[in-house]
Amino acid sequence: MTVDIFLLESNIDFELMYTYRVPDDIAEEINPGVFVDVSFGKYNSKRIGVVWSVDHLPTPSGAKKNGYTLKDIIGINRDYFPLTATQMRLCEKIKKRYLCVTGDAIHYFMSPKLKSAKIVRTVGLAVSSEEAYELFNSNILRNIGQIKIIGILLENGDTPVTSLVRDYGASDSSIRTLCKYGYVKIYDAEADSSDNSLSCEIARFPELSLNSEQEIAFAKIRSLLVSGTFGELLLHGVTGSGKTEVYLHSISEVIKKGGRAIMLVPEISLTPQMVKRFYGRFGNCVAVLHSRLTEKQRYDEWMRIKRGEVYVVIGARSAVFAPFDKVDLFIIDEEQEPSYKAEDEAVRYRASEIAVMRAEEYGSVVIYGSATPRIETFYRAKSGEIEYAVMKNRAKNNSLPDTRIIDMRENTDKTVSEIFSPVLKDELEKNYMRGEQSVLFVQRRGFSKQLLCRDCGKVIRCRKCNITMTYHSKNNRLICHYCGNTAVAPEICPSCGTGHFDTKGFGTERVEQELKRLFPGCHTVRMDTDTTSGRDAHEKLISEFVDGKADFLVGTQMIAKGHDFPNVTLVGVVSADSLINMQEFGSSERAFQLMAQVAGRAGRAEKPGRAYIQAYNVDDYTIQCAAEQDYEKFYENEILIREALCYPPFYHIGFINFSSQDDRGAYEFGVALQKIAEDILTENSIDDIELLKPARRPIQKVNGWYRWRIVFKCKSLENMLNLADKLRYNISVLKKKTKADIRTNIDIL
Ligand code: ADP
Ligand code: ZN
């Protein structure tokens, strides 16, 4: 008996299968999907593989195949549950769709491995908490780092040294000094020995009776569920329309029939409140999966799902792989969120596509929920390809905020504030005086610069790609990050013929400073990637604001979604221009979604809200539609551009990304690769794929690696995947030939 296996880890870019002989004593247990240990290669290194197919032909020990002596399997690896037939089929589909090797796909279905309990250096208070409080509030300690550690221990209890250092930025020397003074003790603890169970005290969340819009949406979902065949539905409901309540009803319906449901939410909105709402409705038959779980918690949750003890999984992106044998309903809440697309993983999957692959296997239902759906999803709903339900009113009947655009071109008097227009400044002041809270939204930093005309508000775009061109001050040139076209930066704006450009921008920190300058003594909370890096830092900042401890919240996109701020009555988008002028084809869509979401933060409770969008480019349809909260109008505009310029949903767009520390080497690699790709197109007489020149990526350098890409487009996904698949082999050959160290990946949308 022999088996063909795939290795879990391989160091080549393309797929190979290996044949092994099965020793008689384990033959009975060997089936497709079983994990096995094998010795691999010249040096017999120990590897893990998965049996993919079995050949029952009797094979003597030492038999040969293709001139090689077959090695015996070492044994069955029992750390992992065997893959089911469905999971194996899904691996095949994933491999095809995302151009990964099978081993990469398998990882997503494997049980988390529980490492044997390890010893962890831990810090705890050596004095009573009363003494510690006194220490914290007095002047005994002079070193702020030491005071902070005492504070953390008071708040969180004993904490591993690694966590103090990594999550809270404490220094080793501060910890040692505190230990020397006898304030803290350092000891060895067994990891995960503490009580980690997730179940919490459950406050019942009674079912609400649905209003008429919800009832109609729910009826459509129910009829899909009873049909027993694969179906998709877009639930398009304005923020606060009660989509969550419809999800909960749908899940109840599934559970009543003994079925299973997976609900995906963006990581950031997977808050304790959200989880409590689910526990409150469904009790202990809920499992939660997200990145903040400890290893032990993740293992326990995974096992509860595998054993069939739970009916509902709620989790972030990767929860779409949760190991139910069958799933009746997938819900993807806020389906437009970019976090549903994996970017830095071996498999660059989109969670909704995995949900569809699984749902097709089981004949089950996928719901996409959003106030501002992806253009692609709405297009499919409009064309009748998927079902559609709409909810236009807020469930509690409070109105959407009143939104206004402020024309920054008229803001010529910068003496009051360089950042806020007089109108927004006055509104902020009023709110501050009244003790109501305000939110200010600032585009995330790190995006490259563009030329924005201070007179007409236009930016310079590539004529061919409609992509904002990036300004490079070093050589005073503009570059398109799709097709690579470049031009010398003009002195005078070509749109209005008179205006001048400004490349200045500002981040969250600058806005926070400005608030403090204008309103001395005000309290601000700032949320961006700098202030939220520690574990739970995000949660803490949010609750600080919700508890009313601050007047202003300044933040990047992370504040747009997922939280109810009852006392917020004013929202300001500080600079909409920087939002609409990003450098991908979906920038307008993302900008619209963000502005609509941020504006929706105002007036969630009884007090009405208002929103102000500051912009130079006031005629831009994205900004206008966002201010009017008019999704359909935005869609009608955007879809025309997508069609004219051959972008999704009309065309698929693919990126061959490559990077190197050697800029020149990366470029030359790109040129050679493009030549190879073109030859493949010619040889196979493929004429429907458009292939662009190598171009720098919008973020052109990360950690010393220069990032380049080749963009290609086609109507047929099949043809694109075929080309990319052929290219993979060539890429690995070309990499070996190139002197520079090159990293590559392919992403097809
Ligand atoms: P969405 O998910 O669409 O943003 P939610 O489901 O969070 O909206 O609902 C918004 C608010 O309206 C919540 O406070 C919720 O409790 C309330 N709500 C939803 N549906 C109903 C209903 N049928 N009757 C009364 N209140 C409702
Ligand atoms: Zn271009």
C-alpha cells in the first residue's frame, strides 16, 4: 500500500506531491485526510504531511518508483484531527483560487496545537494593594516607568514579564529595580494555568419583535433557508436599522432546526458588548473566535465547535473556517470592511469567498450585511444574481445626522486655525461648552503625497487609470502606481490654470494639539496605530471616551465602526480630500463608506447629531453623496467609472507583487517577468488579458524593501488564474537567476 501526500511546510513556490509506502501495522488507519509523520529528502528531516490519496496495491518494503526507493511513513500524527472529505475539496478550491500550495490551505482547517504547559516568568505585587495604591499616588517612586508598572499590576493582576515589556512598553530595568525595592516579586508560573474560561455571567437579551422592514428581510432569509439550496442575500440597511436583530432571528431559526451558523464581524467590532448580546440570546451554545484569545482559550473554543457542542460561532475573518461538519447559515456583517481580505497571509483569501465555497458544498445560505455594501455586491444584487433586502429606516426612529460640506477654498483666513474652518471651530466650541462630545476623523498617516490645488481643489490623476498620481519631491515628478506613467510636476494647476499646490497634510497628533490650543483644559482621546498597539488598549480608550472622561475623540478609520457613542452629537471629517485621493481603484468607494460611517457616529441616542465634512474638492461626487447619505446615487456614479476603466465588477484585476532591498534589482526582475508573461500570452494566443508595465506600489518602501507590482486585468477570472498559474513556475526560476533577493506574491481580485 502506498499514499500520495502533501507536506504541510515546503520551501518551494509550486506544488509537489510525494509518494510513501505504508507499513502494514498502520495500514488500517490510513485514509485520505490523515496527518502523518514522514522523513523527507536527502537528510531525512522529519516533516508532517497529509494523505491525499491511497493506492491499495501491495507494495513490498524497499520497492521503487521512478527509480527512487520508496520510504516508509514513520507513523500517524495524532496532534491533529484528520481532514474531512469536504475540507479536502475546499483545500483544492482554495489552492486554485488563491494560487497557494495545498499545505498553506490545510493550515486553516487544522486544530490549534496546544503546546504543553510552559513556564512563564511573571511579575506580581509584593505589597498589599492598599500599599500599592499609595505607592502609585505618592511621590515615593520617581521613575514614571516604575509607576506605570505598579498601575498595570493593580489593574490587571499578575502579568508575564514578556507582556509587560511587549504590550505595555515596560523596561526590564524598571521591573528589576521595583523587585530590588521589594515592591514586586518575580516568579515562575505555569502558562495558562489560570482560569481562562470564556463563559461570563449571562444577562438575558430578550428577542425583540421585528418591525415591518425587518419582517420583510427576515421572510426572504427564511425562504432561502427552507429551500435547502445554496443562496446569497444582501441585507442593505442604514446604520441603526436593526440588521443585528435580523441576524439574531435568522440564527434562532437555524438553531431551532438543529443547524449551525457562523457570523463574521470585523475584528474591531468584536467587542465584549457584542459578544454579550450573543451569549444573552443564545446562552452557552455560542463560541467566540478572535485574535485576543489566549492559546488555551482558542483551543477550547475550537474543540467545542469540533465536538458539536455549540451552534453559533461568532468571530473575525478566520472564523469562516470554523470546523463545523455542516454550516446552514453564514452571516458577514459590515461586508465592505477591508479586514475580511487577508493581505499578509500565505493564502490571500476573502472571507466571503470562502463562505460561498463552503455554502455551495452544503447547499446553505450566505448573508452580506451593510449600510454601504461593496460595489461588487450591490452590482450582483441589482442584476438579480443574489437576493436583496433593504431597510431604509432606523429602528428607533431617530433620524440620521444632518451633514454639511464645508468648502475649505473659502477658508483663506488661517489666523483662527490652520486645520478647522470657522464653522467647524464654532461648532466644536459650542459642543465643548455644552458638555457634549465630538468626534474628529483624520485620514491615517503614511500615505504618500499628492498635489492638491488650493484654489480649485483638484488633484492630478493618471489619464489612463484615473488613479491619483503620487508626488515625489526628490525628483519633482508625479507617478501613477498602476501603469507606471510619470510626468514632471507642474508649477500651476492644469485644471484651473491659476492655482498652486500644497503637499502638506496633518495627522491625528497635530489635530489633537490644535484642539488643546483652541480649548485650553479640554480632555482628548487619540486613537491611531500608535496609541492602540498594546493588548486591550483599544478597548480602554473607547471606554474612557464612552464613560464621558473626554470631550473630543480624534482618530483614524478605527473609530469609524463598531461602537455606540451615545453622547456624541458632532462629527467632523477634517480633510475629505486625503480620503478620496488614495491610490487604488476602490479609493472612492472606501472614502464614501468611511464618511458615511463616521457621520453615522453622531446622534445615536436621543439628541440629534450633525456632521461636517471639510474639503477643497467640494464638487467630487464621493463627498457630495456622502454628505447626502445617498448610497444609490454614489453607486450610479461609481459603476460608470468602473465600467469605463475596466475595473471590478466588470473586470477582474490582478497584482503580481514583488519586492527587494535592491531597488534596481526589483525593477529588472519586473521587466524580465513582464516579458515572460507577454510571451506566455502570445504562445497561448490569449488576447483578452491586459498587462501593464512594472510600477511602484502606493506604499513604495517598507522596512527597506522596495515594493513593485505588475497590474493585469481581464473579464475572465479563469484566464487570469491560468496565466498566473503558469507564471508561478517561471517566477521561481527567475528568482533563482536574479542576483537580488526577491519576494513575490500574486493577488487576483
Ligand atoms: P444595525 O446593526 O443595523 O446598525 P442594530 O441591530 O444595532 O442596528 O439596532 C439599532 C438599535 O435599534 C439597537 O439599539 C436595537 O436594540 C434597536 N432595535 C433593533 N430592532 C428593533 C426592533 N424591532 N424594535 C425595537 N428596537 C429595535
Ligand atoms: Zn496610469
